[in-house]
Amino acid sequence: MSFQIGANDDLDCVERCLRGETAAFRPLVERYQRLLYAVALRMLGNREEATDAAQTAFVRAYQKLRTFDRRHKFFSWLYRILVNECLNVRRNLRRFQPIDPALVAPDDPEAGVEQAELRQAVETALLQLPVAQREVVVLRHYGDLSYHEIAEVLHVAEKTVRSRLYSARQRLGELLLGWSERP
């Protein structure tokens, strides 16, 4: 399932909301809540903090809806609010809290443990990436956005997205597998 940014639908919801139809914000929440949560989870590494950050981003977006520049995509604006919230949460963290491992599959406990360990290793490695690299990895591999969509969301050139993604993959390879293409 590919994620599509519905700019026209989003603008319609924003306009209706600004005219006093508060229920018009609900489709925006429904459209983006899973993606925002996924991004927050990868940035923060904690389910509860990710839930709180995503909810706070929606609340802030609703409160500041009048400041939204209609020349840009709503998701790009909302995404920036979420990233800022995640950065604030990370600044306020007193200790590292790893993501809870997934429950072991009852039919094959050994495979479930291996999968949980691999998932934990990937999550830990992601949290070690610089924010700019982590963003492109999360949007590409967890949000299923195209390079073009990522460039629009982050307000950077597609070439920059490709470069950051390459660097992020290199670093993840070093962290997870101990390999490097560098001489």
C-alpha cells in the first residue's frame, strides 16, 4: 500500500475547518495518524512517547491551522510540527528507553526471538543516525513515500534525499553488519 499525499482533499478539510466545521479536521487525523506515529516511533524509540508526540503534533496543527500556508502541502507542514515535537521530546529525555520487543510468535518461538532481536537491532541503529538521515529512512522505508514525496515533505531537492538515504544506508550497514564501502 503506497502512501499518497492528498493535497486537494487536505486543503478542502483545512478550509472547512477554518470556516468553523471542526469535524473537518478528523479526516486529516485519520489520513496521517499512522504515518506520524511510525515516524515518531522511529525518531523516539518509545511507543508511548511516539503516541504522545503524534497526538501533540495534531493538537498543535489544529491550534495553529490559521498559520498554515496553502501554497504548501498540509502533510509537509504537519510533518515539520511532528519533527519539532520529537526533537523537543528527545531533548527532554533523561535516559535512553529502547523499544519494547515484539511478542514472540507462539508457533515458532526461536524465529520469533530472532525476529524481535533483529527488529531491536534495527531500531537501535536507526536511533544512532543523525536526524536528517533518520527522516529519509523512516519516510522511505516505513512511510513508503517516493523520493519526490520525501523531497516535498522535507523541502529539499530529490538529489539531497538520495544522498541522505545512501549515507543512512551506509551507516546502518556499518552499525548492523560491520561493513563499509569506504576504502
